[in-house]
Amino acid sequence: MDQVVKTDEEWKKELSSEAYRVLRQKGTERPFVNKYHDAKEEGIYECAACGNDLFSSDTKYDSHTGWPSFWAPLAKDKVKVILDKSQGMIREEVVCVRCGSHLGHVFNDGPKPTGRRYCMNSVSLDLIK
Ligand SMILES: [Zn+2]
């Protein structure tokens, strides 16, 4: 897969300020007031920064957390999981494997069959129906 490498200035120019804050500065959007937390449409969720296919609506479920949640990525090599020790917590950060942008975190309280909850930011995703 081709890597997407851009300077911070380029990202800043291309992305909205909220998308830049989340994707490039590892921010978190507010729960429940984001675009996809309640979305039921079928399609593929792409990385909002580079267009990499990340998640399918087939694995999306309602976690009642206020963020779009999935129990698995489209394929294991679509995302990268990194240990995140910021903010006094140990969490698993999820980034796009193609452009390195921050997508969200993954937790171990998801449904079967994986038991994983990929808790994503809507602003990091684009739903292609
Ligand atoms: Zn990406």
C-alpha cells in the first residue's frame, strides 16, 4: 500500500480545523453530536485524511457511547494499534496505516465475535454509501 506522507502545513491546509485537531493532533470529538455515532446507512467508512478503506457498516454497532463503534476493521492491515499512555491512562490508539492519522481508540468491551470496540471519531471517517 502506498503511504501518504504530508507536512503539517499541508494537512492544516487540506483539513477542516476540527478534522485537523482530531486526525493530526490526536484530539477527540464530543460524543453524540458527531456525524456518524447513530448512522445506520450501509457502506464503507474511509479515512477522512487519505481515503483508505477502514471499516464496513457490517461491523458497526450501537455502543451507546456517542461515537461510531465497530467490532472489527475491514481488514487487519488497514489500521495500526499503538500503545497510548497519555492522560494518565493506558489505552490502545488506532491510526490509519496509510497516512498515520489518529482515528480513535480500541477497547476490550466490544461484542462478539471479537470482543473489541473500535471507538472512532466521526470526523476521522467518510462514509461512502
Ligand atoms: Zn489515512
